[in-house]
Amino acid sequence: MLTALIVVFIALLLMLIVARAFRSRRQAARSRPEPAGQRHYYDERRTQLAVIARQQGWTEAAYDCVLRGEIGVGMNQDMVLLAWGGPSGVDRRATTANGGKVERWLYRSPQDGATQYVWFAGGRVVRIEPEALPGPGAR
């Protein structure tokens, strides 16, 4: 009987020690400052974009697109720069079929090398297209 009481006492003592260790680990994790990572970056970016959007009179839809890293027809060059960053190349000599001046920005993906062209006329996006791929008979 005495042996059983000693075993129960030791088991309770061990459970108490383990519970304290877990509690102190949880408290340390809560008091630890958040690492300077994704959340802080996105909160700061959201705040900066909100200020820019108000100053430049963006629509809510344009602000949401830029925040998600998306672009669309009608956006201005500042919005594209904020959404996708600087282009890999710029062609200012491009013209339309009727002779109008356009500017073509080239974006190349570092992950897979895919290329996208963003066409501007009058400072606004008029077309977004992937790189033209050769046809099935091309070599």
C-alpha cells in the first residue's frame, strides 16, 4: 500500500513539473516579439498603399488589385510599379497599327522564365499579354 502511494505521489509530482514547463514555454512564446516577417511587412505595405491610394484618388478595386499584386487594363504606371515592381525592360519605340505611340514593359518571371508584356498608351495599361509562343510548325 505504501509503495502504491509513493508511486502515485511521484506521478503527480512529475505531472506538476511537466505542466509548469509547458506553461512557462507558452508564456515565453506569448511575450516573445513577433519576428520581422510576413505579417509586419504586409501590414506596413497595406498602410503605405492606402496612403498612396488616397493621395492619387484610386478606386477601391484598383487598391485591392495592387495590394494582391495584380494589374489590369486602365491602371496607370504607378499602380503597375507598385503591384509588380520595376520591369525587366522597357520599349518606348513601339507604335500601334494606326501610328499611335505606346510603351511596352517587359516582365520576366524569375521562377519559370515566363515573359509578360504590359502595353501603355497615355500612361494607362491598354493590353497585357504573355510572350508570343511559336506555332506548332515552327522550329
